[in-house]
Amino acid sequence: MAATSFGPRAVGTNDGNPSRAIRLIVNADDFGISAAANRAIERAHREGILTSASLMVAGDAAEEAVRIARANPSLGVGLHLVLVCGRAVLPGGRIPGLVDARGRFTDNPVLAGLRYFFLPGLQAQVRDEVLAQFERFRATGLPLDHVNGHLNFHLHPGVFRVLLEEASGQGIRSVRLTRDPLLRNLRLASGEYLYRVSHAAIFGALSRRCRPLLARHGLRHAEATYGLLQNSRVTEDYLLRMLPELQPGTWELYCHADEGAHRHELEALLSPRVRAVLEARGIQCCRYSDCL
């Protein structure tokens, strides 16, 4: 079956003026976490608007995800660094301060963030695990489209430092700058106000710190990242509200499409109504490696 996704191609023309182009990276996180997520990601790319996905190299279904990526070369695949709520690549004996006896990170992101920041002895272990995940990704043979983190932990100061220091050696060119403007989001959606305000504040502060550092190191990013404040509520209705507001520039939308709890996100990516808005506005759906 031939791919029918937008892939890196333009949808519409924006009158042929590059300065007026609206470019949208449509990304699925957690590629490789489960077979249900993998199937949804492949379908959303082949039949919908999904252009890229972020691979959890130690995910339960990571090998299957790699096979899917190889069968769909127009899907941009990046590394989804996991340092919380997941399994490590390195054996526990190499990183005893990061994982439990099963080789899993804590499921408490606040605790993990504090420990990684304040315990100097853990910083070397964080570096070793990050580099091991890059090595596991490199072993797949897939081109590295972008880098981000599970729960967006890549913006944690200790993790982000490693990315900057290792960018050249690891072939990093594009990094997610997780900034979902609160006032804009409040116009687009309702509910979960505590979550949205707190995450806007936390990631707004982290993004303000990281943005000049990315520029200094020549690393690229989208102008804003939609999806953070939706907390797995990227629905068709949300997209129909969001897309008309996009202005010229490069933006990212990320989601967690799967066939189970987040099936509504898969359905939003497959929606003919969403596709119609993209076409009417001439929005170019692309990968990081095409847009930036």
C-alpha cells in the first residue's frame, strides 16, 4: 500500500511566497511504547497528517517501531529520550542512582527532576544513559530527524546540558523547544486549568532559558509547540480551532496517538475536516528535517 500522508510535501501554496509560508510539524511521541501506538502512528502517517514520530529506543515495541519506520521512509523519526516513567537502556549496575531493581526510572517526574539537579553524583549517570540512548538510536540506521524527551524532560538543565555538549558528535540538528503559549491555549480549549497554568509556567521558564542556548549552538526549533497544554486532549475540535490561528512560520503539534486511551488523537489526525482546513489555508506539513 503506497503512503498517502502529507509527508514532507506542501498542502497548498501560500501564494508561492516563502516568507508567508505556514509550516506545521505534526509529531507523535512515544513511538515504540506499544504495538497499539505503533499501529496508530503508521496509520496516521499513511492515511492522515502525521509527518514525524519520536522513538523510545527502550520501549516494549521499539523493534517493531523501527521496522515500521524503515517501511515508511517519509516518516521523520527522532529520539524520544526517556529518563522518567520508562525503562533505561543501560544495566542498573551502571546507573544505580537512576533506576530500580527492574531497570526502570521513577514514575515521579518532580522527584526525578529534583534528584537529577541537586545530586551531583547523578549527573554523570544521566550523561551515560543519554549517550546510550543515542547509541541505540544510531544502531537502527534511521536518520535522526529531531530530539525531544518523554514528559519533555530534555529541557531539564542537567539533560539539556548533555544535548548541547554532545550535539555535534551525535548529529543533533533540531530540538523541541516546548513552549505552548497559555493565553492562546485558553482561547482554544477549556478545562484542566491547574494543569495548563502550571505547565505553561514551568515550560515557559525552561524554554526562555533554553532558547538562547539553542541559538548559540546552532540548533533549530519550531516557534511554538502545540499539544503540551492539552495533556493528551488533541481532538478534532481542538485542531479545527488551532489551525486557523496559525501565522506564517514553523510550528509543531505533538500528540500521543494510539488505538486505546488516546484513540481520539488518532481520529483527529485522520479527520477529513482537519485536512480540509490545512488545504484551505495552504499549510505545509513537514518534518523537522524539511521545515528547519
